[in-house]
Amino acid sequence: MRFTREQIDRMEQRGNIKPADAEFLRGGDRNKYRVAPKAERTWNGRVYASKAEMLRAKELTVLESRGELMFKHQPRYTLGVKENVFIADFEVMGRSGRVHTEDVKGVMTPKFRRDRRLWAEYGPHDLVILKRKGSGWIREVVKGGNHDTR
């Protein structure tokens, strides 16, 4: 169903839809997941999938510079069979040597829901799902199945 600009404006004024949703319906620049423009999610020469992922990379970089951990971008995992490839945002190794994988999420897509289920069965270690909440993070930990299939 398509709405006219006037209908969208009225829905927004009444509070029936959020301003960002109204902008999307009007045909704004952002995609359906409301990803920020590239300039707003680029840091240190790398374009991140979201501003939240970029912020997490900055935090991890500070912690790495202090010697508290080491991390790498875009680790790739095969979960079960070779067709089930999951590319996370970060793999983090703490000072103790314990490894976990982090994935920053804004929107839980059907593909990610499937990957989360597969991780619980085949993941080599814990997967930490991070969602931005104010100035902090909401963390969900998915225990890996401890099958080293990487």
C-alpha cells in the first residue's frame, strides 16, 4: 500500500509512526534497516555495517591498546556444513586466552536467527550478541556447541 506525503505527514503528527519510519515512507536515502550513510560509519579507513559496530570497534581498539585483549575483524565460521558460513563482526581473545566472538546487531534478521541456532549447535566458543542501548550495550550470550569447525 502506498501513502501520499500528506497521509505520511498526518500519521507522523499524530504519533502513529516514528519520524524515521515517516522518512523511510517518504522515500528517504536510508535503506530498510536505517543504516547511516557511509561517512558516518567509517573509521580508521574501514567502512562498518553500522555506527554501533564502528563504536564497538573503537572500544575494542582502546582495550587492545591497553593490552587487555586482542581482536580481529570479520572472522569466518563454518557451522555444520560448508554452506553454513557465518561472518561475525569480531573475534576477541582476553588476557586469559579465552576466546569469544561478538556480533553487533541492530535488527535481528531471519538469517541471523538461523545462524544463532546453528552457533548453539556448532559454534567453537561463546557468541556475544551486542545491541546498543543508550550509551551502553545489552549483551546476550549464546553458548557454542564446542565443535571446532572453523
